[in-house]
Amino acid sequence: MMKLSLLDSKTWKLLCSLKLAIVLASAATILSIGGSLLLPFNPRIFGGLDTMPLGLWLERVAAQSPGMTWWIPLGGILVSLLALNTLCCFIDWLCHFRARWRKSGEYLIHIGFVLIVTAFLWGSQAGFRSENNGLLIGQSKPLPQLGVTLKLEAFKPVLAPSGRPMEMLNTLALYKGGQLIKRVQTRSNHPLTWNGLVVIPASYGQTMRGGRYLPYSILTINYDPGANLAFAGSIAMGCGVLLTLFSFYRKRARGDRPDIV
């Protein structure tokens, strides 16, 4: 009885309301469009937005210019409320699954959206990004956040006749407690990946050691703990879209839906 009374309450109906979803989505969209107009005119404030997790950027940069950045946390709140609205709709669908199972595709899209938003919030708070990490062959870089050590075991830049770098071949290894946990040869678009950690060869440089020039690799290190959750959300949304399209055209074939004009 308590379950039925909760699902029939005005508060629950508001949380599952399509009108609420439209209002939240519209407000977040308008706010994002308006706020994005500020980006190209304020590179000092927004230039580093993509170089660090959002939570860190809000703490270090946005807090210094609240008049220019207030729309970003507000937009995050609106999107989070939209995800809550979507989650409530999904729970309501589960509670009435026998009567609504034909809409499984639509609700797979719903839960996929919730997973992606959750993954983004998780990554923006617990993730990190580090650029311009220069390593010589044999050098290591501890990653205390993950309890592992990254080591560059081999490096060979492939140069065009003009001297422009065409490829950067890195042999990278991850160690934990002195034990090798992963070794891989990385190059452009083929990074080292491990449990949300992504190490990308970005560039290279040279330094003078012992009277000769030694090349070193410049790496970008990114950690997003919500990456796997976001991947699961994208799979759910993709399956939901395919299932919804299949259901729609199957109903059209039976004459349950009018033709598209």
C-alpha cells in the first residue's frame, strides 16, 4: 500500500513529469547557448576549461570570476535535475513494467542518459588531467592517486624529411608495488589505457645530457573513473535507439502507426 501511495502522490508525479523534463532541458539549453557566447571573449578564464576536471576548474578558476562563470554550475544543476527526473521516470516504468514493456527502447535511452550524467559528475570530482609530462627513456612518474608508477621504457620519434614529427612510438609500462601490471607500445590515437587511466603521447623534446642530445617523450595523462560507466550508458542509449526504431517500423508495418509525410 505504501508503494502504491508513493507512486500516486503528487510529488512523484511531478518528479516523473514530461513537462518538468521539457522545462529543465529547455532552461539548460538556453543557459548553455547564452553562456557559450562568453567563451571566445574571455580566454583567460575559459581557456583552461578543457585542461582539468570540471570540479577542479570550478574551485581554482571559476571561483575567481563568479560573475562570468555562474552559468556553468547552474547548468550542471539543471542537467543533474533532468537526470533525476529521467531516473524517476525509469523507476516508474519498472514499477509498471508489465503494462509498459513495449516502451523498453525509450527507457533504455533514459537509463543510458542517467549513467552518462552520473559518470560525468563522478569524473569531474574524482578524476585528474596532467599535461606536458616529459620523460626520458628509463624515467618513471608516480601516480599516487592510483597507487601506480608510469615508466617510459623506450621512445622513438618518427620524423618527416622536413623535421616535422609524424609519429611518436613509446613503450610504456605500469607498475604497482614493483610488479608489472601492463606494458604497451603507444602512438598517436593508440594510448595506454587502464581502469579509466589514459596516457597519450602528445609531443617530444630534446635535452643535453653527457654532451649529447637525448630525446624525451611528452605525455598527457588523464584519469576518468567514470569512463566505464559512461561507456555502459552509451551502449544502453544505442541499444535503446535501435530497439525504438525497430518497434516503430514494426508497428508501421502492421498499420499501428501512420506513415511519415
